[in-house]
Amino acid sequence: MNKRTFMIPVLTGMMFGQLFAEGNGPIQISNTVRVGYDDNLYKSDKNNKTETSFISDIIDLSGRISFSDRTALLAKARLTVRNDTEGTLITPELSAILSHTVSPRLLMRLSENYRSGDSSGMTPLRERKRFTYYTNRIGVSGDYVLSRKDRLEGSLAYDIMRNEDDEKRGLNGDTTTVEAGTSWKHDIIQQRTYSTLNVRQRWVDYDHRDSSFEATDVLAGLNHTFNPKFQGSVEGGFTQVRPDFPAPSGSDSSISPLIRAGLSYSPSPRTRISADFGHSYTTSSDKNYGGKTTTDIRFGFQHEITAKLSAKATASFAKSESSSTDSTANTSNTEDRMDLSLRLTYKLNRMHFIDVGVKHSELASERYTDWKQNMIDVGWRVDFD
């Protein structure tokens, strides 16, 4: 990595931030430069690791524009430029929500979320490479107030995922999904307890495979605020899957449990602890499977150690299971994924922050490569108000 390559993202972020900081518009911007080390760039097995140092520049923009007292646009954007052993990778992200109050009872929203990123995989020649992908979701939804205690929401969304160089990767994970759903919310105890009933229909098509499925999700939930420090939610239901997979998996309908739960506890204004659990039937990026059942658990911890020093830690565990009924190759597969991260942030002054982060990830697969990865980085963030 030469000096010129090192300085390009740094100078770009600084110039961009200063440009917006001098204006008086409704845009907030921050620029983060991180220098770090990755001991397994391609997520290979322990005997084939590729180590790399890297520098990344992350530019975040967010803003809210009110066109009138009834119409507003909320937008967020992130541009990440990373340079490492393989070269320079640019991954933009964008989310926007346009909301309009049609009447005191009806609120309409139009939204779009675009995200790009990178992942590692094996080519048909069994080489480990880095691949880029993007997802784009466009949706429209409406909230209607039925009564003082009841609210009804309807939604429609079009969602795509595209892997660049997908055929070279040999996974054929491109998907197109259409979703339609409705949700009913009922206040049991105002501002403390409410129940929900959700019904969602999904049509999922794998663009480069002779595979697709329809899924109907039915979910009932309860959300409760025990006290100002402690909140919890639980949702339970089922997913009926109607697959159209080639033999030998076939097209038999099946029922899969659908569960979500979450807890949030703030013992003090400076500390927050959270836990989330999920179990659902989702799409698979592996061409040998039409879908998979995923169970994930996530823990989060945030604490302000001092007025200037704060810590944030997360731990997530996920198990993905694809049975022979989901397989076009008459095989099953189980994967266990773990991610642990810790980041410390020190506030130098109102605009400048220094942070350091470490992350450990590992995956154990029944059919594919097991890998472990460790990363560490030091960053400098500037917030332009």
C-alpha cells in the first residue's frame, strides 16, 4: 500500500466534510478513517490464510427535509472506501423514506434501501476470492388509525439481491422477492402494552436457478414496558412454505416455526443491555439448496465508562440448517456462525473522536470450509454539525 493510495480516502473525506460543514443546510456529515489488520481476508481454512493491512474511509451523511407540515424526506447515505492487499473496494449504501400525511388518520410512506458489500467464497476452480454484491428494496406502506387503540398497516415491497461475478463464484445466489403484508396493532395498556397480528406473503425466485418458493408468514406478538428501564417483546407463529424446487427436493408444502423475541434493560442512563432471538425460514445463497432455517441469538452491551470514554460490545450466534427437502442434491448442511466484537470510543472534543475495535468471527460447516478471522483497527472520526 503506497502513500498516495493511503492519502486519497483521507483527503476525500476531509474535503467532503468541510464542504458540507460550511453550509447551513439540514445535512449532518461525519468522516471516519480506520487503519487495521485482517488475518484472514478470504475466510479460508487455517492452512490457507491471507493476511492484510487495510485503510478505510467511511463518509456518513444524513438529513431531513420538510417540504410542508405534511410531507417530509428522511435520507441516510454511507460511502466506504477500503484499500488492502487485493486493491480498492468502494461500497455505497443509501436509505430514504418519503412520508406524507394524507389525513389525520392516514400516513403513507415510500421507501428505498440500497446496500452493497463484499463477501468471500470459492470459485468453481476452488480458489478463495472476494466478491461484491448489492441489495435494493423498494417499498410502499400505509398506516391507518382505526380507533384510539387500534392501528392497521399495509405494505408492498420489491426486493432484489445481485452478486457480481456470480457465475464465476458458482453459488447463483441472486434472488428477486415480492412481499405483501398487513399488520394490526392494538393498545392493551396505553404507552405500556400492545399486541400485534401480522400476515405476510412472500414470492421468492432464484434468478439463475430453476428454483422458487412461496411463503406465508403468520405472526402474533406482545410488547410490554415493565418500567422505564426494562422493555420486552415476543412474537410467535409459523411459515408455510410452498416450494418449487427441482428433484429430488420436490415441491411438498411444509410448516416452519417463526419466532422472535427481544429484551432491553437500562440499569442507568449510561448503560444499556439487549438480547434478541430469532428463528425463521429464509433464502439460501447456495445453489444446492432452495432455502434454509436460521436460528440466531444476539447480545449487546453499551456503557459510558466516563464522560469521554464509552464501550460497545456485541456477541451473535447463528445456526443455519438446510435439510434434504430443501436440497437439489439430496444432501443436508448445517452451519454455525459466531461473531464477537468490542469497540472503545474516546471523545477528544465536540467534533473529534478516536476509537479502537477488535472482532473475532468463525464458521463451522458440515459440507464446506471451516474458517476463523480476527480483525483489529484504530479509527478517527470527525462530526461536522
